[in-house]
Amino acid sequence: MTRRAKRHRTAVPEPRCVLDSGALTGLVGGSQRARAWLAWIAWHGGALVVPTPILAESTTGDGARDAEVNRVLGVLSRLGGALSAPDEATARRAGALRFRARSDDGIDALVAAAAVGDGSPCVLLTTDPSDLGKLLVNSRNVSVRRI
């Protein structure tokens, strides 16, 4: 095998996509832009992640009111998406991001920390790119996209 052939066989990391509450709500509302991003991630075999703190912003505890959110979460699950609870490392990363950005929004910080993750490339879908962008100003692996 030539050196050139070896280079082409280098594994490309799977794309990751993290959704904040605005992105999840956008999917519930039928946002074509959000659906296009999710189709791209699914087509490329990427991982879809909804941090569990997003449930606090997206659900009410009323089964009837939460039906559409639950339906969308079910669809995401079938596409390989997952709810992801922050572990200690993610929570500490969120604290550091929040402190550096001088933010008081812990849930946004947890979403940003989930996007930073292991350092692999990530698209963070949101309706609020300015706040998340401030948290991720030094995170080169995360691309914040408005839906």
C-alpha cells in the first residue's frame, strides 16, 4: 500500500450533533432547517445528542402537553439519537465555560460542555447562537448553527 493510499484510509470522526431546547422545540414545530441538519447527521452516520437538562426547558410534566416533544425524542432515538445526562467531567467543563463567559445560565453551559465533549467535531443546533457562542468562543471543534 502506498503512502497516499494510507492517508485516504484515515478514519474521519463521525459528526456529532447536540440540540438545545430551541432546536428541540424547532423540531417539534417542524423547522425545515433543523430537519435538514438532522438528515445530514443521520446520512453521515453521526450521533444525535440531547442533553437531559434540555428536558427541564422543553417539557411540562403533563403527558398531553409533552406528547409532541416525546414523539420527536422517539424519532431521534430511532435515528440513533440519545438523551445524555451530564457526568462529573461534563458538569465541571460546564462550570469552567460558564465562569469564563461570565454567564449565569447553567443549562446553556451544560449544553455547550456536551458539545465540546471529547474534542471531536460537533454541530450545536440552537435558536440562540449568541449566548452559546459566548460559552464556546475558544472551542474550535464546535460549530454553533441557528435553526
